[in-house]
Amino acid sequence: MKKFKNLFTVLLALIVATEVQAIKITHGPYLCDMTSDGVTIVWTTDKPGVAWAEYAPDTPESFYAEARPKVFESVAGRKLATETVHRVRLKGLKSGASYRYRVCTQEVAYNSKTRTTTHGAVASTSTWTKNRFKFKTFDEKKKKLSFLIFNDVHGRASFMRETSKAVNFDSLDFVLMNGDMSNHVSDEAMIFKGYMDTAVSMFATRIPIVYARGNHEARGTFANDLIKYFPTRSGNFYYMFSIGDVCFTVLDCGEDKPDSDVEYYGLADYDAYREEQAEWLSKNVASDEFKNASTRIVFLHIPPTVEDWHGNNHLRKTLMPILNRAGVNMMFCGHTHEYSYHPANSESAFPIMINGNDACVLVTVANGKIDFSVKKP
Ligand SMILES: [Fe+2]
């Protein structure tokens, strides 16, 4: 009898262990790189697996829809099975339309002896009929846009919540993270504990993130992995997008000190990077999308015309001549940790608003007019 009891205990322990080890969604989902016809959904799991998103228009008919599209995380026709950071791009969506979605990851084990693959448990954010997430694509016809800016959060997730408590996130088109969201990027936890878990709980499952890297995100042993968490179609941290005829240019400042500074351990190559970006920017401002826009807004963490540091000066030399000729209406920056507003002057053909580290900024754009209000806790 004792033998059976022992066997039962072992079996029970195995069952419990199996349950404990079932694949789990650990962070997200959240939305990146929104356009009027697509979006990239990002989430992570504690184990690698095949990942997909299911979505459908947010209509009563789609509620029980069995034929909802499944979009897999795949590269060159092959589903990825070895990743724990999952990125699925939905394409061919309608402008200004609402969609429901859920995300799933299934464990896949490969047995090298038998050369067989076994598909295991599925982790999902919800069932199809319960607790699905929703989002709305950018509306090409929208006449009034609004967005919120967080910058220089430096891992203070609770500050994000306090400073934006009066903001109605559902009224926003996107949320800009304008640099220095962490002190550095040494591991995945710094991204999620520092700000993204809070962003997901506040808005990021339904309102897209626009990510502009700060100089502090260029530091740390995990810094090269950051783009996985904030993917763009181009694979770059500098890019352009539009909502209707309002055009946004996201720039990447690089580091503030010279590449040779002891703080960068010989790993900085930002002078060449800013020059590469200037080349891209020249082409970008010559595009029809940029030239035909009614309003042109630029996001850049380090303000180029303020302070006398190497990074600011090099941005002034490489990017500002192009922007000054391009008909930019306004630039939003951070970095100084202190609010200041700089009307157009001899160095900048457009006003520059610098948000401090003690506030977020609510911006509205309508009829070619840009308004902003600073929100403090
Ligand atoms: Fe900062």
C-alpha cells in the first residue's frame, strides 16, 4: 500500500510540475508601428514557440466568427519556433476601423533522435469570445489628431501613471515614448518593469506606441535587442509615418558625448550613424508624403539647438540643415529634464518644445495648428 502511495505522490508531483511548466504569456500584448492599414502586435512568452495573432473586424457578426484570420510570426515562409519575443504584423486593414484580436503561442519541441516535432500546449491572452483586445487603425480622414508624450521616465513606471491620470487614453491616436524610458537596457526586465508592463495595463493593448530612442536606451548589454521590442517595418529607429495629411518624422539622437567617451567602452559609433540618418532624412523630406503634408512634426530626444554637448552639436550639423529647409512645423524633444519652449530662431526654422522629466504632454493637431498642454502629477 505504501508503495502505491509513493507512486501516487510521484505522479501527482509530475502532474503539478507539468502544469507549472506550461507555456505562459509573460508580457504584452502591445501595438507598434501602426498605419492606416496595418499594425504590429508584440508579446513575450516564458518559452519559445510558434506564435500567431487572430483578428476580426469589431462587429457583432464577428463575435463568434470561426473563420477569423490567423497571422503567424514567420520569416521567408517559415514559422519561427525559437523566439520568446513575438511580433506579428497585421496587414490589409481598413483605415479608421476597429478590430478585435487575441494572441497565441504554442510550444514546439524537436526530438533530434527521432527527428520529429511535437506541438504542445498553447498559451493565449483569452478565448476568442472572452476578453479580446481591441484597436483602431489610423484614420486617414480624421481632421483632429491627439497624442501623448512620455519622455525621461527613467524606469519610473508609477510616475507614468501619476502624471497621466487626467488623460483619456481612448481619445488618443498614439502615445509617443520620446526617449530615456530606462536608465540603460541591460535586460528584458528593464523594459517591462521599468515602463512597458505599466504601459500595457494603461493603454498599450489598444493605443499604439511610437518609440523614439533616447541616449540612455543606447547603453547596456541588451541595447542591441531593443528593436525586437519596438519593431518597425524598416528595422530602424528612425522612420516616418502619417495620419491623413499630418506627417511625423521620428529621429534617433544617438549618444550625447563623443563616441570616444570612456562611458561607452569603445562601443559607440554614433557620428557615422547620425550621418547615415541625415542621408535617409534628405530622401525622406523629398518624398511626396512629406512634401504634400499639411503639418510636419518631428520627434527627437536630444534637442539639437540647446546645450553645448557633442551629441547636440552633431545633430545641429547633420540633421538641422535638412530640417530647416524642409518646412517642419514643430519638434518635440526631452533630455534636459527641464521644460523649455524655443520659438523659431536663427538656428531653427521651427519651434522646439522640450518636455521635462516631471510631466507628460498632450498634443492636438487640427487645421494646421499644433496645441500642447503639459500634464503634471
Ligand atoms: Fe533623461
